[in-house]
Amino acid sequence: MRALIQRVESAQVEVDGAVAGSCGAGYLVLLGVAPGDDEALAERLWRKVAALRICADDEGKTNRSLVDTGGSLLVVSQFTLYADARRGNRPSFTGAASPELAEHLYERFCELAEADLGADRVGRGVFGAHMRVSLVNDGPFTVLLDTDELGWS
């Protein structure tokens, strides 16, 4: 799994001109799933995202987590995090999981976030839909977590 985390002042996702999900100050998480990923990996990744200390403390240092700050979260499924452009100019997406597995693990990740933060603090995109994501990036501060690079897979 891969999570591209952007610290935001706010973010929202629209589908067919209507807001499907949003968040205030916190994180926008673009989430990608690979074949072979499972629920245990989704839980481990959520725990890492929740504990990641990329929010400023009173001195302006990145010492606080989303949980510490009471921030909110917007999670958007994004299979294109598994784009492979090593050959030619048109990326391949064969490294992404099947839609069935990806949707299941995306939903599981969101459920874990809602259980820890509360459903009112977690916004969601619409799996498989064409979405328009807008955000006010705070920093900017962006972190990529790749479970393969973390040695979890």
C-alpha cells in the first residue's frame, strides 16, 4: 500500500459537481493498494498515518500527530500511485490491485480512521469515480509512505 499524505488547512473532493467529502485542518491522504495487500497491512498503515508527527507544536516544530491536534482527514483512493513510467511515456498501472481488493482495503482504512477519530472527522472520496480534489496545502508538507519501502510487505 502507498499513502501520499499532505498536511492541509482544508481539502474537499467533488463528484459530479457535488461535494462528496471534505476535511478541515489535518491530512489529505491519497491511498493506493497493490496486489497482495491485506487488512493487516491496511491497519498497520493507518496506525502509522495516525501517529505520524508532521503537525506543528506551540514552537512551530513538527512534533504533533493528527490525533494530538484533533485534526481531520480526507481519504481518496488513487490507483495512480502505482504508475510505472519506466518504459515509454504512457504509464502502466499493472502494479495496482484489482478494483475489488482496492475498494475493500480503502474502505477498511477509512473504517479504522473513523473508529479512532470519529466519523465526523473523516471525509471520503468515492471509489472508482472521477473526482475533483482541491486543497489548501499547509507548508507545503507532503510525505509518501510505501509499505514495501517500510519493509512491511
